[in-house]
Amino acid sequence: MGLASEMAEEFSKTEPQQDVADIPLLRIDAAVKKFGTFRAVDRLSLDIRAGEFFALLGPSGCGKTTLLRMLAGFETPDEGRILLGGEDIAQMLPHQRPVNMMFQNYALFPHLSVRDNIAFGLKRAGMPRPQIDIRVAEMVALVKLEGLEKRRPDQLSGGQKQRVALARSLARRPRVLLLDEPLAALDKKLRESTQFELMELQRRLGMTFVIVTHDQEEAMTVADRIGVMDSGRLEQVATPRELYEAPVSRWVAEFVGDINILEGQLETREAGRLMVSTRDAGTITVAEPRHAVTKATLCVAIRPEKVKLSRRGPVSDALHSHAINRLEGVVTDVSYLGGVTSYKVKLDSGAVLRSSMANTARIDIDAYSASQRVVAWFTPDDCVVLEQ
Amino acid sequence: MSTRNIFARPARLAAIAPWLWMLLFFLVPFGFVLKISLSQTAIAQPPYVPVFDLTQGFAAIKAALAALSLDNFKLLVSDDLYVLSYLRSLVVAAVSTSILLLIGYPVAYGMARLPQRWQAVAMMLVIVPFWTSFLIRIYAWINILQHDGLLNKILLALHLVSAPVVWLSTDSAMYLGIVYSYLPFMILPLYATLAKMEPSLLEAAADLGSSPRQAFWLVTFPLSLPGVAAGVLLCFIPIVGEFVIPDLLAGSDSLMIGQTLWLEFFTNKDWPVAAAAAVVLLLLLVLPLILYDRLQRRQLEQAR
């Protein structure tokens, strides 16, 4: 291990052509964290670039919070390295790290005023008093808390506390800001507006943010890239769009958003098309994925909004009509959700296919009702092929 | 509306109960004590005059009222014995409370940081001495501290001393007894405030650049001050009036006010002076009592 890292350093030294911007600000290298025999973080590696807004997304207990706490220094990895700007900080104590964290419950000091909460970290850094005053004023303005400087945390609303916590964690200008479910305690409306403020702030300050959340909408809204975690490992690291449209595994596909999964066997392969024979929906034509398909047993995954319904099947498209997948069935469930209507269609095989259609017109004469017979259709490009 | 009607009467009655208790068991007896403190000692039954006798008519009561005087209080101020007793009580209480805080804080802090299930065990260990009578525990200390007691035996066996040390009837023995007896009253309120403190506050302090020591002084300690105040007052107030421990463990050359009071009452049979001493003691403790009451109220409001 020691030799290997030395060699890696040697290697990077002898490669002057490597662009500085390409070196990640934060590199997690095969980090392991065990609690007893349980591996909360299991040989996880991840690079986060400077100026990036990165989200760690996963179900509770997946290890995302442990990973964040390792970055903050509250947990020490049992194995592996954490490099910040090339320096291994894995064993460094929290108060010596140039990163700051915004806590889930805000952890504001109840005996200190808003001003003193924000100034706390600056005083510890030995900043002279006049500069502290300037920085605090700057932070107060940044999070729009003017006039509340003298208040105690118990005299603030939830949204105001959240802002104080944000200002406090930003005041030291950390190289990385860690956010642990920062908006979980806010109500839905406030959470949404705060998400946009966070993004705006991050862009304006050009800082690196790492946010932990279990809310996929939140992750997709704020983050440039998302790391989806399960059982201490990263399942996929991708942009929100890639994650949704091109999940790499069935688990990710099912975790992020809704999806229809049809299991089947690879039948034939021709001209960029795969024919998959499924138990529930017959033979389905799918576009051949970029990654090589090696196994015979496959999953065909289709997002509900890609499944269109019509009374007689798709309006014929000369070029593609032969490849369009058509499945007949009966509408069993209609949920009107405002922007979209969600349908459940029971196929003749007995399997249920979900479809959601945008309500683009106020008066929808094309709405389907329960027990109506329909054709559900989707193109080969709408499908994602996943190996089990 | 209907629920309010159902609960209104019992709630009001319940609110009266503590006041009734205070009236019957504090204010009325205190009235008696106050009256006796204004009387003069006499060889009689009861041993003081005047005595209010409602059967003698209004004139007699008027005369009795006129006979009341502040002479006993003047005596308390003029005689060194009493002034010194009060001072000794205050000094003993202050010193004991300081020692209690110095021992109790680390213990409570350690307890609050134990794993959850061990906290309950530690709590039991703090409370367990209460299962034995207080007097028996003090007598046990006499046994340990006496000339041929356990402590001297151990010291001799270890060759730390060449002859038995006099422990009993010293101030050290008294402080030992007081600290031993009052320690739970210091630990429990401290533990209560320290245990409910958010661990994330210390993480936040560390995250913002505090070393563990700075985090303690900047976050833990200021936030535990209500517990410190509660523990200090809970020990200081009763120690000022302490009688049993100094009487059994301390020497007889200087007395605490509780002992002086007992002497006046039982040995000298001077009820009026003893009553006056009691009234002054109460007045001395009113200030810390009010402080304690304020503190509790503030905590209740914060809890709401």
C-alpha cells in the first residue's frame, strides 16, 4: 500500500503534461469504514472536482452519511485514503481540516447569538476582530439575515436557523462545504425555493459542495453529478439526466424514479436492435446499448412517461412503425396528479404496466378511463437494457 | 369546551393543594417560630412569655402583643457565638459546595458520555446509597475514621503512617461526610443537563476549528451552567443548616448554626433565642432560594 502510493506520487510527478484542472479537488480512494463487522463504506472510490455541486444519494443506511462524516473528520476510515488537493486528510482531526459541514439539525449553539454563531469559526481561526465583523456582515447579507444578528437560535424560525447554519459553515470559506440533509427539516415550498438559492450561492461563490440527501428530486435539482449509493458502495456516478435515462443497473433504475421492468431472454440481434422475448409482454424490440450485452437473461426497463397510450395504437410512422412495441391491455387505475395523469394498464398476460401522460391541455378529450381497452406503445429507444 | 369543563374543577383544586400545604406546614409553623423569637425566655411551660391566651379577652392579647420585643435579635448580633456560627456555616457550605462541584462535574460528565445502557447503571450506582439510612451511613464513616478504624488499619498496614492518625472530630472528617452525603445532589442535576446536550453541537464546534478542550469551555460548559447552578444551590442551601454531620464528625470547638440552634433549644432551653436564630437562618437562605426558584422557572419555560 505504502509502496503503491509512493509509486503513484512518483508517477504523477513525472507527468507534467497533466492539466491542473483535471486533478480532482477531492479524491476518495478505496475508503473502508467498518462498524463491528458491518461495512458502512466498502472500498469506495470517488473523485469530486473543484467547483462541483455533488450529491450523494441513497436509501437510509446506505453509508452516505458515514462517507460525509469521514470527509468532515468525525469518522476515520479503516482503510483507504481521502485526498484533498493531493494531501491525505484521512487521519486529520475535524478541527484541523479545511472543510466545513452544515448539520442536518443545524447544530446551532443555543447560547450564542446569530452573530456569534457565524463568528465562532472565525475566532477559532484567529481572525482579527475588525475582519471578523466584516466577514460576519458579508455572510449575514449573503443569506439575507440582516437585522437578526442579535437573536438567539430559539428566537428564529426553521428557515432562519437553516440560513444561520449555512452562513456559519460558509464563513471560514472552506475548500469543500459538506451538507448533511440540509433541507430535510423545511416544508416543501420552502425546501424548493431554498434548493434554488443553494445552487445560486454555490455558482456565485464557485465553491465545491457535497450534499447528502435521500430525496432524489432534491439531488437532481441541485447537483451537477450524483453518486447513488447502496450498501456502502457507489452504484453509479452520473449527471442527473444520465442517471435517469441511462441507469447502469436494475437497482439504480428502480431507485431513481418510477420504472417498468420486463424480464426476458435475448433472442436475436440485428442492425442495432435486440429482440428480447419477455414473459409478460412477448417479444420487445430495443435499441442496442452502448455497453456490450454479455448475458442472455436481460431486463427491459421503460420509464412510465415513455409509455404512451392510444385507442388504436400509434399513429403510424413509416420509418419506425415496424419496430414500435405495442402491448394491448385494459386500464385499471387512473390517478390524476395535476401536471400528469398516471395510468395502470393490465396487459393480457396479467402484468401491469405503468404509464404517465402529461396533461398538456386543460380540457382533455383523450383522457382514458378505467376498464377501457388501450394500446400501450413505446419505441426501441425508449427502452433501457439492463443485465440482472 | 366540554373537556375544559370536565377538567376545570380538579385542575383548580390541584393548584390549591401546594398552597394549602405551604400554609399548613410552612407559614403557620413559621408564624409560631416568629412569635416565639419575639418572646422572652421564662421558667415555665411553655418556657417563654408572653403566651397568647384567647380566653383572657382582648386586653390581655393587647398586653401580650406589647410585650413582644426584638431583644433576641439584638443578642444574636451582639454575641460573637452566633455571628461566628453563621459565618462558619456559610464558609463550610461554600467550601463543601466547591469540592462537590469539582468532584461532581467530572463524574456527571463521564456518566453522560457512557454508552446509553451503562448510563442507567451509573445512575443506579449514584442513587444506591440512598437505600441505606443517612444516619447509618454517617455512623459507618465514624467506624471507618475512628482510632482503630478501617482507614488507620490500612494506612498502618501499608506503612504510610507509623501511628494512627486522628481523623474523627476534625474538619476534614466533616467535609468528607458532607461531600459524601451530598454528592448525588450535585451529580444528578449536572448529569441531567449534560446528558440532554446534542452531541452534534460538539461536532459543530470541532468542525469550526475548536480543539476538544476549546469545545468543552466554549460549548459544553456554558450550556451546562443551569445544571451547575441547580447543583450548587441544591447542596449549598441544606449544608448551611446542616446539623447531623458536623455534630457527629466535626470537633466541638467551633459550631455551625444548626448546632448552636440545637444547643440553645435543648441544652439551654432558650426557645426564644433559638427561634430568633432560626428566623435569621431562613432570611439568610431566602436569597439563594429565590435564585433557585427563578432558575427552575426559566428552565420550565424553555422546556415548553
